[in-house]
Amino acid sequence: MAHTIVMTRVLHVLDHSLPLHSGYTFRTRAIMTAQQASGLDVRGITGMRHAANGPVIELAEGLQFHRTPGEASGPSGMRELREIGALADRIVALAATWRPDILHAHSPALCGHAALRAGKRLGIPVVYEIRAFWEDAAVENGTGREGSVKYRLTRALENRAVAGADAVFTICHGLRDDLIKRGFDGGKIGIAPNGVDLSLFGEPPSRDAALADRLGIGANGPVIGFVGSFYDYEGLDDLIAAMPLLLEREPDAQLLMVGGGPMDAALRAAAEVSPAGDAIHFAGRVPHREVERYYSLIDILALPRTRSRLTDLVTPLKPLEAMAQGTLVAASDVGGHRELIRHSETGVLFAPGDPAACADVLAAMSADRSGWDAMRTVARAHVAAHHDWSRNIRRYQDVYHHLLDRLPNGALRTAA
């Protein structure tokens, strides 16, 4: 007999969360906010890697998060096991007073294994969601090497988390397909794609002339922009190399770089010696609440990611946010971008690792503005149909209900 669920409680098990700002925390915020609005009772719990001062129970942007205090020590391997154990114990302790029906863990695999331990002790289902394979992310950010012992151990830990979970989600087809190639049953693996809260994106903001003057950006344009972290795999050196070629055809073109990261110094050095140096502007890191002002200056968001396992398998969030707020997108033709962008309909794709190809696309888009409004309209409609969180969370609800209906004896908590 099916269960009658008055209010399902879902505990999200996380690496880190708000009030820290990152793509990881913004996706979590979107999921939890949409689930809360749909009637679910949700909370988050973070492991020891949430590196921010704050109370053990913290309210951030209307969402409640519980922390795992302390810091794990010991040699590599032992330290991670201690992190898993501490987080699992914290989940079980919280469950004594706030009884979750579902544990929804999010990568990395440490969170998945902590949830599996706690779920077994509590007798409740575990959903594990993979946002990226962290061994590949380590390779791309320079903290790991493909094929190393650490790489293989991280992959094995991921595989065990997938095998142990009652249900699995990935954020895109690339990750799901890779798991199926490893031998996992595709019927167990759903997709919860990156999305946006469309209620946050109304009319595109008008151009902030005062900010443009402060940055030294002229009014004629076009303004090419990048907003995000300056990692090597983002291919921003190719974007800077494309600027002299673009200026040959669009003399008033400008490049606005908003953000920072490991490649910051190298990119600024490349801009200084570039013939297009006067047209390249670095805004530095800006508070999240200010980002919309910078977007108001950008005509085309450029995303020149290089080709790698990470960029072919993982979809980014930035193209969706840009499309939602009416900014055109030009992106490299890697797997993660192809899942989000329909070439010449919702954006334009160009060959990765090729500054000339990047310049050609940017010049062509800049020279013919007659189709800009139509592309903006189609892109926003695509986001609304396929990447609106208020719709996407239904994928989770269906799986939650299926797992809860499989529990023996039908003993579900329906009220506090």
C-alpha cells in the first residue's frame, strides 16, 4: 500500500554551503529553495571542509544548515576516513531531533559515503548526486594527475558510493554515460540538469554607464565578457589571443574579464603585452550582488573552455544564467557546452583551443546584430522549458516517493 506523505523531510549532505559563494553553493541554494517552495521540509548539513566561521546551526538566505565541527588530521586516506565518520555521526545525531526521511548527498564521494553510513544506521534511503568527478576536477585545477594512485582511489571511492546508493543523479548526460560505461545500471541513474531560478531574472538590466566609465569601456562596443573563475581549463588565454584578431574587424570591441583565480596573474601579463591590451579590462572579483551590473555591459558572454575529460563530461552553469538574463553566448564546442547550447539557435559554438575560430565567431556575431533579439528570445525560452528549477525538482520528488514507497511497514513520519 502506498504511503501518504504529508511533508517529506530531506537532508542534503554537502561539502560546503552558503554563506560561501561558489557554483556548488548556488546550485544547492537553487535546489533547496525550490524544494522548500514546493512543500518539502529541507535542511543541509556540511562536512569538515566547510571552511567558514559561523555557528553550528546557521541560517543563510532562508535555508538552515548544520555544521560538522572540528578538523580531521592524519595521513592521506586516514584523514578522509575520519571526515566520513565525523559527518556520518553528525547526521545521526541530527536525526535524533529532526528526523529526515531521505538523505540526499552531493559529491564529492566523501559526502556520499557519510550518507551511506548514516542511512544504514537510520534505516532510510540515500540518494547520491554527482556534479563532477572530483578526480578529473583535481587534474584540471592542478592538484592531481590522471592515472595517479590518488586519482584511482578517488575514482574507486566514487564507484562505491554509486553502488551503495539507492538512487543516483548526475547533472548531465556526459557524467551519466560515463557511469554506464563503468558498468552501472542506467535505470538507477537520473539526470537533474543545471538550472536557474527564473524568478531572479526579469528584464535585463539597463547599461550601467557609470560603471562603464570607471572601467574605461566605450559605448560603441561590442563588449565581450567572461564572468567566473580563472582556471586553466576555461581557455581564457585563447580569448585574450583572439582579441587582436577581433579588433581587425571590430575596432571598437572590448573584453571585460570579471573574476579571479589561479590564472589571474598570467592572464594579466598576457594582456599587457597584447596588441589589444588597451581593449582588455580586468574588473577583479566582485561581490555576487554586484555581478548583474557587470553583465549589463556585456553583449556576448565568451566561454572558451579547452577540451578535456572535465569539460566534455560536465555542464557549466554560466551559459544558462546568461541566457536567462538576455546575454548572448559564444562557447567552445566541448561536450559540456553542447548539452546546453543549440548552435546558431540559443548561442554559437566554435572550435576549442583555437583563438582564430573564437575571433571569427565573435566578429560574425558582432557584425550582424539583426538576429540578436531572436536568439535572446529562443535562448530564454529554452532555459524556461528545460532548466527552470521549479520544474527540475520534480525529478527528485518522483524518485523520493518511489524510494519511500519501498520502505517496509509504511512507517513514515508525517509531522514534527
